[in-house]
Amino acid sequence: MSKKKLLGYNVELEKLPEKKIFLNINAMEKGDYELNIIHQNKLIKKTTFKKS
């Protein structure tokens, strides 16, 4: 029999969030909205959504 080669796997997981931010859409008026997430004066994420 031949020897089996052992394979090594390495996985890095992102750090899980320690805090949460909740946005209550029910309290907002109907219309189009833009959400900007900023950290240290730099835009991280920009998304739009519509409440109908």
C-alpha cells in the first residue's frame, strides 16, 4: 500500500461583532432613504432603501 498524504487546512474567520445597531423602519415616514456608514470620516458602506 502507498502512504497517504496528509493535507493541512487553515481557515481565518472574521471577528464577530460585539455590538449591534438597530434601525426601526416602522418609525420612519414612507419614502426613499439613503444610509451611509462612516468610520473616521471615511465612507464604509452606502445603501439605499424604500419604505412603502
